[in-house]
Amino acid sequence: MGNRPAELNALLHSVATQRGPAVEVVVVGNGAPLPPLPPGVRGIELAENLGIPAGRNVGIEAFGPDGSGVDAVLFLDDDGLLPGDDTAEKLRAAFTADPGLGIVSFRIADPDTGVTQRRHVPRLRASDPMRSSPVTTFLGGASAVRSAVFPQAGQLPGEFFYAHEETDLAWRALDAGWSIEYRSDIVLHHPTTLPSRHAVYHRMVARNRVWLARRNLPALLVPAYLGTWVLLTLARRPSRAALRAWVGGFREGWRTPCGPRRPMRWRTVWRLTRLGRPPVI
């Protein structure tokens, strides 16, 4: 976003010092001018902020159609940092060992406390962030996606702008037969934050939740999934302003186009259920 040049430089240094073959790097200025970049780092400046998923899609295409010029694409937030120099080696080993592995989700830890927020463990049983496991979604700014996933499952849904775009891609990847792993030993340092710091949070979370269901779920599961989230949202007792924004986003999700609909197969529903997260929550 152009407002964290020191953090960006630290991240780029942590990528440059990875062991093994050099990692190709592209920095996307999402509606913001880019600062001076180190030699060998490519930069792309977008005239406007396209949102998180569309901005990342620009980065994918920088490596060829659907990222075909590389084996895997890493997504790293500009205020993150790779604390170890073996991250790239671990990812190469993981993708090589399992040809069916499509996506790796890193563990996000606060650089000062080492704490991993519960919301950063992409599964329902999130009490132990040190346990690696197969999962049904991933963390967008701390992840690696095998490039072969994109031609089969598509890229991130650009129209989402912010929120739930990772789950949309994850469901499509799982439906295409790929697996997703949360790896606690692959770490990205990132300061502890609250998602509600974004002014658009409540509206887009609700809108995109509806879009996610409309795009990906069998018709029978759409009301069950959204009904569950209505109840969970009310149980969390949001403020009046937050609830008003959420209701507006929920309505928007029904009234506006959500992009192409491609409901997952019932065997994928069963696969999600066996992985511990049936697509009704």
C-alpha cells in the first residue's frame, strides 16, 4: 500500500537471504507509488487500489499466464518478515514430496511476543497453533500456491476486494483435487492486529460471505451456511454500527452479481467434512 517502506525493505531482505536458488520477487503497488526497490526486484504500479485479491492476481500474472513461469507463487504482506532463512527450502521440499499439495499456509507470529492469534490458525480447532495439519482454507498474506492450481481452480476472486477471497480459492482448489496444509514450522512474523481496523470490514465480511456461498456451495447448503453465520454474528454481540454495516453487506451480497457460479461436488462437501470443517460453518 506504499505506507510501510521500512517494513517492505526488511521483508525483501528476508526473501533475498533465503538459502537455495534465488526467489524471484515482484512488488505490486496497489494504487500507491513504489519506493526504490533493491536490484533484481521487479515493481508494478497500479493506477488504483484494486483490492487485495485483484492485486495479488496481478502479481501472479507477472510470472506468466497463471504464474506458469514459476513452480509456486508466494504471497507475503508488506509488513511481514521471514525470520528464518530456510522458508524457501521447506516449501520446495513440501511441494516436491507431495505432488497433490496445492497450497501451504504459514504460521503467523507476532515478532515481539511470538504469539499466533487464534484467527490466524485456519481451522476450527485452533487452540494449538504449533500443530500442523491439513486444512480447508489458508492465510492470504502468508502462503504459497503451486502454480498448477491456478489453471484448474482459477485465481483469487478480484471482485471480493477484501475478505474471504482465500476461502473461495481454497474451496475451488479442493474441488479440483488439491490439498492444503497449515505448516506451523513455516513462519511469517507479522504484528498482532485486529481485522476490524479496516473501515470496510463488517460490510465486506458479510457481503463476501454471501458471495462465497452463492458461488461455491450446492443450493441446499447455501441457506444452512449463511444461517449459521447470521447466528454466530448475533452471538458475538457486535456494536449497533457494526451490525448495521454487516446487515447492509449481507443484503448487498444477495442484490449484486457474485461472479461465476461453480458449485462444488458433493464429494468435496464430504471431503471438507472429513477435514473438520463442513461447509455449513
